[in-house]
Amino acid sequence: MAPSASVATALVARHAIVQPTSAVVRSASPAIFGTLVSGGSADAMPRGIIGGFRLQCRAMFLWADLVELVHHPFSALRLIGARRHLGHGLVALAVSVTLPAAVSELGALGPYRPPANLGTLPSLTAQGADIYARWVYQHRFALPIYGIVLTVLLWLAAAGLIHVIARALGGRADFAGLVKLVGYVALVGLVIQPVNLIDALLKLQGNARAELSVGQLAGLLSVAIFLWQNVLLVLATREHYAISTERAIAAVVGPIGAVVVLVLALIIFAIVLAIVGQQPA
């Protein structure tokens, strides 16, 4: 039996509530809701079409939100905080760490090349750089997998510390909402992936000179995006916990600084282990 006009209106209204922030996605599904209004039902539609539409919508939601975060970051964070759920933020976080890992796996298919200009370095420094480069190459396929786990843990740890400090500074909001926003802040890191993809393709071709230039560009962009993500974290903390900008900065700078120190310590520890492991018995 065809649904009544009130039911159809409710379905359309419900669809409007969860519309993404981009006009590209707002027009994605009028045909499906037109079917419901004209007398059809969701059960009458092929199950594969519904499943494919849901998967497509999730990808389009993420893409639309990423575009909005790049073009209108301040308003986009408010809309994401109001319209998106924790699951959306977790999906955004997962995508932000798995896509870079996939690009790294692609670059790992390239041949080994020793670090450039080793002859200009002191002997001990050159030895350490060569050992570290060989260790990275030997574990090149496993390191991106470890990177996924470590990056997710670091983002969640930073969110936990920000939550504790923000609550101590007078903020009144839940941890789940902050994790959602943190996932979308992490998603902004995908902006650099086209450059990383070019770098991976150059590694496959063995073009060392072009790879060096693109790698330097990727490093500069990574630093810029990291700083921009910290600005977005401050804005997200201020909006979510309804605290002042000064308190939001205090809540973000401390945890991010601790995470940076932890990452540097882990890198130094890995280098020391690689050097010790290469020493003859």
C-alpha cells in the first residue's frame, strides 16, 4: 500500500536533517525519495541498490565535509558538530590514516636507494643514516600498518588529554563529540595525499632528483597542514566545550606538544635500535 502524504513528508524531512554541508551531495538522492513519495517503498527496491547508495552516500558525505573544511573551516566545524554522529567521525579518522598507508605501500614497491650525500656527513652520522635507511627499507611494508595503529592511538590520546584539560578549565561537553570533531580534523591531512602519490610514483620510476624535490615539498606541506590542524583543534575545542579561545589554546597546545615529544622519542628509539642491531657481535 502506498504511504500517505504525511509519511512521505516525514521521510523527506528526515532526509533533509542529515543532508551534508555541500550542495554537491544535497542533490544526490531525489530519485529514491521520489520513489517513496510516488507510492513505492524501500523494500520494493533492489537490496544491492540500497546498499550501494548507502556506501556512496558515506563517501560523498566525507568528501563534501572535507571540501567544506577546506573552504569554510569555521562554519564547517559548527555544522559537523551539529549534524554528524560519532560514527561519522570514526570513519573520517579511519580514512585519514588508511589512505596515506596505502600510498606508502605503493611507494614501498620501489627499489632501494641509499641516502644522498652520505660522503659529506661525519662518519658516525653517515653510518647511522645508512643503517636507518636500510632498516626502513627492510620493514617498508610493515611500517605503514604500524603507522595506522600508532596514528589512531595518538589522535585518541590527544583527544583524551584535550577533553580532560578542557573540562578542568570549565568546559561542559562529552568526549564522544570531541572524538567526532578530531576525526574530521585528521581528515584534513588528506589534502597532501596527491603530492604523496606523486612521490610514490617517482619512487617506482627511480627518478631520484624529482623524488627529492617532491619529497621536500611534501615535507613543507606536512608541516603547514599539521599547524593548520592544530588551529582547527583549537576552534573545535572552543566550539564544543563553549570556552574562550585562550582556554581552548591551553587545552590543545599541551597535549599536542606531548604527542610531538612522544613521536620524536619513538623515532630516536627506533634509530638507536636499528644501529645497535646492525653492530657486529
